[in-house]
Amino acid sequence: MRTGSLTLIILLCGLSAPLKAIETLPYQVLATQGAIEIRRYGPHLLATVQVAADFDDAGSQGFRPLFNYISGDNAGAEKIAMTAPVLQQADAPSEDGQWSVSFVLPGVLDQQSAPAPQNDAVQINQQSGFVVAALAYRGSWSRKNYAQHEELLLAGIKQMALSPCGAPLWARFDPPFMPWFLRKNEILVPLCSKPEL
């Protein structure tokens, strides 16, 4: 490997370190099988927008109004800390359909203390706790990369004799400027009931 390339990789890894300090949605690992984790998430608050777009464009279209909301486009003109992950979920099973794109709001906020959005497209919703099967992977945000890992996760769920319950959630942890090979992604599939594992 050339010295310049190695230096660039070390620099990029160093730059990614501060990003790990942002708040992430907490969970409890109930069980693991290979790369798949069964997790329990507690109640949490989401800021969500609905967009009509294809898989690749939905995140970009949803990101801007959500980022504006946490940057002060809200009733209190408050700045809200960025958290991870950004969530994307299909509202309808189609190639070019409706998607929900969500920011997880910091744990110190609840539905009463979260400032009201100025943009009517942004909705604040309290989510109850739920159990998911999760598969983490690194790499690009392409539909092909997502589909390959979704197939692995669904096959693992079937092998574990668990029942999916609802559309998968795609979780992205890194900003767009992060090199594709460093990006952390996850697919979360809600489960209909707590697994007996």
C-alpha cells in the first residue's frame, strides 16, 4: 500500500472518531445468532417526514426538513442535538412508494418538551418499545447492498423460527461525507412477539 493511501485511511478513521460521541438509540441485546442480534428497544421519540420517492432518494428528500427542525426551525427556535441512526421505512410495498424518514430525538426530550415543528411536514411521534432482529453491515447506501443484507436477515429470522411483524427499518449512522467503506448501517425487522430464546 502506498504511504499516501495509508495516511488518508488513518486520517479518515481519526475524523470518524468524534462522530461516535453522538447519542444513539439505546437497546438491550436479548440473544445473538451469528451476525444477527435480537434487541429490545425502549420507548423513544421520533421526528418524522413522509416522502414519495424511490429507495435511493427518500433519505435525501427526508433529511433536509428534519435537519432544519433540529437546527432551529421549530416553535422555540431551539437547536436540538443530532443523534443516530437516521431511520427509513417503507409505508407501502412498492419500488417508488411512500417512505417514512425519521430522526431519533435525544432521550432528554419527551412529547411535551420537544419543540413543535414550524414545518407541517415534520411530525413528532412517541414510539413504544419493541423487539427486533438486527443485522449490522458496512458499505454503500445502495439498494443492492441493502437488499443483499435484508435477504440474509430474513433468512436468519426464518431459521430462528421467529415471525416478522411490520416493514424493515433501515438505520444509517454516518453522514454523507463519510467514505462508503466506513459507513455503518443496520437493518431492523420488528418481531411480532418477544422470542423465547
